Amino acid sequence: MVFDRPMGMGKEDVVARPMSLLYRLYERRLLRELETSVPVPRHVGVITDGNRRWAKEFGATTADGHRAGADKIVEFLGWCQEVDVEIVTLYVLSKENLARSADEVAVLIEIISDMVERIAKLDDVWVQLVGDLEILPPDLRQRLEAAASSGEGGMRVNVAVGYGGRQEIVNAVKSLLRTRQDEGTDLETIIAELSPEQIGAHLYTKGQPDPDLIIRSSGEQRLSGFLMWQSAYSEFYFCETYWPDFRRTDFLRAVRDYGLRQRRFGR
């Protein structure tokens, strides 16, 4: 098939136009499936990986990669609202990330702060912070907490900052032990009555359903400590695309793939 090339339009543009149309048609088909026959996950977790590699491949700065990733997160949340996802948990800053160079951490702090403030201004969105906020730089913590206090209602967006999955479990157990001790419960009774439900009630995501689907971009196939307790029966979807290039089509494919799986929860 030959496409006429309008004046001033490059060869890449001529190729991109029909491809864009094909993607839109494909997305419409995926949306019809989700609306009529495929269940949508209630809670989606996302490991937004690949910002730095994306920047390197395009000859951009690391900061440019992180900014592009932040823009994609805001766009991604609109896609989640479109298919009625109720909860999204975003893994944006791990404890390990804070050990990067001081310059990169400073840029990350600024970008994440700006991003959370943008998310908090979206319609029908409630922002909640999950992570060890005590280890965050004071200026980042103050800005994040101010954005997260904007009220509740609509889609809940958990922003995981200063997050470590093992530390979350340690902190949950500590919180549980302190609570039971304050109630006057003796150690032997605490041990005898200890249950997964009790620990779950002290996690950062307490009161929320566990993630149904966890998406990771960039081709890596690991959790990197993300929601280690909560993901025991989650479905996983790994995408080769770097996060800044993650498309609406990729998201709809992930949701459709989840909906076609048979979840047995270990039974």
C-alpha cells in the first residue's frame, strides 16, 4: 500500500499516521472487551521502571527521563479511571533509590513532589502516601504530606516513597506488638494469637484490598521488594517497554490479559 506524503511531512510521519489509526482501532476493541466480557482489576500496582535507560537511549539527561516518567504516571492514572480501577499503587521511590548520588536524589525529590501535587489536583482522586516517611528529606516529606491531605473520594492513589517491602513488614510487626502491649496483653498471648490478618491490619495499605494486578515496565521480571506481603496472590504483567514509552495500548493489554486469567488464590 502506498500513502501520499503531504508537503513537509517526513517518511516517518507517513508511516506513523496509519499505525496510529490501527492502534486506536485496537484500543477500541480492547475497551469493548473490558466493558462487556473481561473483569477489570480493582487494585493495580505499578513498578514504573526504565526512566534512566530511556533517557540514555535518547541522549537525554537522567532528569529528563524522570520527568518523562512522571508525566506518564499522570497520563496512566487517566487510563485507570477510564476503566474504573478503584486503587492504584505507584512505586516511585524505594529506600535503595535514596542511596543514589546526591544530585540525582535532589532531582528525584523535586520531580516526585511536583508529580504528587499534580495528581492531588486531578478530579476524583485521593492521594495516600505509603512508605517509611521518616527517612525522607524533610522538604520532600512536607510537600508530599500537604498534597496527600487534600481529602478523599474517587480513585485512591497510593504513592510509594521511601518504600521497602521488607521494612514494611518489620514496621507492621513492631506496630502490632506495641498495640497489643499497650492493651496489656502478655507476650505468650500475643504469640498464640498472632495471625496474617493482624499483621495485615498494620501494613501501610491497611484497610485496602491486595493488588489484583501488578505491572512492571522495562523488561525486568522481579518485584524489587514491592508490596511483598500484599502480592502473595497478585497477577503479574511484565512489559518490555520503558516506562516513559508505556502506551494506553500496553495498559489495556495488561488489563485484558489479567481478565482472561483464572485466579485460584492458591486453592
